[in-house]
Amino acid sequence: MRWWAVANFVSNAGTWMQLTVQNLLVLQITGSAAATGLSVSIQMAPGLLLGMAGGAAVDRWPRKLTAAVAQALLGAVALVTAVLVALGRLDLPVLLALAAVTGLIATVDGPACALLGNDLVRAPDVPSAIGVGSLVHSAGRLAGAALAGVAVGFLGTAAAYAANGLSFLFVACVIPFLKAARPAETPHRVEPAAAAPPAPEAVAAQSMSAREGLAFFMRRPRLVALAALNGVSAMFGRNYSLTLVVLVTGPLAGDAGSLSKVSTVLAVGGIVGAVVGARLRRPSVRMVAVLNLAGALLQVLAGMAPSLLVLLVFVLPMAVAESVGDTAQSTVLQTDPPADMRGRVLGAWSSIRTVWGLAAPLVLGLFIELAGVRGMLIGGGLAIATFVVAGYLLKGRKARSGGLSPLPGAAVAARARLSTAA
């Protein structure tokens, strides 16, 4: 797990460095911010169209081999881009095509690498492993953005792409040496008289297609609730790289230094939240909802901040709440489904999250145009809080209508068995 954490950090830093450099490169080639946004959308599009197919592939293929091949392919794309930049042969159509290929490979690489980390620890430690992954992601994002400026300033754009390519190849070389954790308990082995036939549920799960994986996702109320929470938060908050930039440069009359301070505090809050999230043992959807509620109320206060200093006071806990919530959310997503369905669940989640990722900037931009950035932060935070409270009240009403003393799931199953026996 330590080797995987190091490799994952190197890969994440390289990925964020390349993404930063890619945006700079598109601006250099076209001078258009719209073209820069187009390149990001094209890289995200495969996640929307093929996310479920990628998750199904992860469930079907050997996980270590899948992750290693995906990392090697991402490294190859980055190195090809570096060569084209060095030779002056990279134009916008080629860059967009390479971004699309990167997004296509990522539909398999994302769930494969996420689940691979879980295989390296025993079952009770999976939530901590997911927390470590969130910490590595946040630290890699911070390091990658910083390294991008250094690499471009001293070595050039091609060197940044080459460094990212090598980071992927490093991860691909580490993966074959990783060993899955042994079970927490190894009871004495008893040779069965005959192999027991697989349960019908297991056979059905193994034969499920990517589309049926989405149906499985939609039949799980906990997962649907997570998707709804994530969507509302994306539409009315979270996208702080847009909303806080407008707030700092607009009503607070800040400069580049002010933006740097806000970005640093956001990154620090993300790292602190990932460390806290790594200590969660049994996170629940209710915990994710409470953290979303806390983040929404802090967003309201941030929208009313009269100065940069007051804004920073609210931004830090807001980033911590978001990071802990994301870690808890990832833990539920990766532990709630059966083991042979987790790739497809993550694939379905990738497709759903991509919808929010593509729609949220447009909704937030329109909201800011109509109500101003302060109105957006305050109104959006109140909308998220209202959604969480309404969901809680609705769930309580359903529980009361179902009976005064509902039985736990195990008790219901036991009573059903007794009734059948009788």
C-alpha cells in the first residue's frame, strides 16, 4: 500500500501538471478561452458516453493487468504529445484528438486504480485506504499545479508532457509488484465433499452488462441519494474555481496574489479533510448529507464575506467539509455494492458525475449573471441546505408511515425465515 500511495501520488501530480499545461498550450495555439473549455469538455465526454462500459471492463478483466495497461497507454499518449510539441507539429485538431483518447483510456483507468488500492489492504482497512487515496489525490493536485509552472518556465511545455508520460510509466512498472492483502482471518481449511454450485444471485451479477449495471445502481436508494446530493452540490456550489475567482476579483477587488491565497487555502483544506476522512471506518449517506449541509452553510457565510481575510476564514472549513464528504462518498460507493459489481457501479457513477460536471459551469454562470456572485453563493448554499433538510424530513415521514417500530434488516429476514418454516 505504501508503494501504491507513492506511485499514485506521482501519477496524480503528473496528471494535474499535464492538465494545467494543456490549458496553457491551447491558449498559446488559439488565444481562445472557449477553445480551452472545449478541450476540457472533449476529454470529459468519454466518461459520459463510455463510463459504464469502462466499469464493466474493470469487473471483467484482471484488475492489476487492466490498471497497468491503462497507465502505460496514458504514458504513451503523453510522450507522443511531448514529441509533437518539441517538433512543432501539434495543432488544435490533433491536441483535441489526443485529449479524447486520454479521456477514453481514463474510463477504464479511473475505476481500475481506485479499486486496486482497496485490494492491497484487509477489508476493515478499506475506508482508510480510500482516505489515503483522497489524500494522495489532493496532494498530487497541489504539487502538479505547482510543478506545471516550474516545468514550463524552465524546461518548456514538451518537458512537462514528457514528465507526465514518465510518471505514468513509473506507475505501470510498480503495479505488477503489488500483492493483494491476505484475509483478516484464515480459518482452518475444510475440504468439501463436492463443490457447491454458485448462488443464482452471483451468476446473475457476473453476467450483467454495463446497462444492467446502471439498473443496479438505480435500484440502490443509498446510491441514488448520493447521486442526487452530488448533483445538487455541483449545480449550486462546489465549483469554487469559478465562483470564488469571480468573488475575489469582483466584489472583493482582489488581484492574482489574492487568488493564490484562496487556492492555497482550498488545497490545504482538501489535504486536511482527506487526512480526517482516512480515519472514517463506516461512513454513511447520512454523514455525506450532513457534510454537504455544513459546506452549504459555510458557502452562505463566504458569500457574505466583507473582506478577503474573512473569506479565508470560511474557505478553510468549507474545503475540509467538502474533502471529508468526498472521501465518505467514495467509501460508500466502493463498499456498498458486491465485490464483482464495484467496477460497474463506479462506471455508472462516472457517467452520472460527468453530466453534473458538464452542466454545472453553465448553470453557475447563468446564476451569477442573473443574481451576481454573492447572490449565487448565498442562494446556492440555501438551495443545497433546503434539499438536504427536505430529504431528511421525507425519509423520516416514510419511516413513520412504515410502522412505529421498524425492524432492522436482519430481524426482518429472520422473521421471514421463521414464518416460512412454520
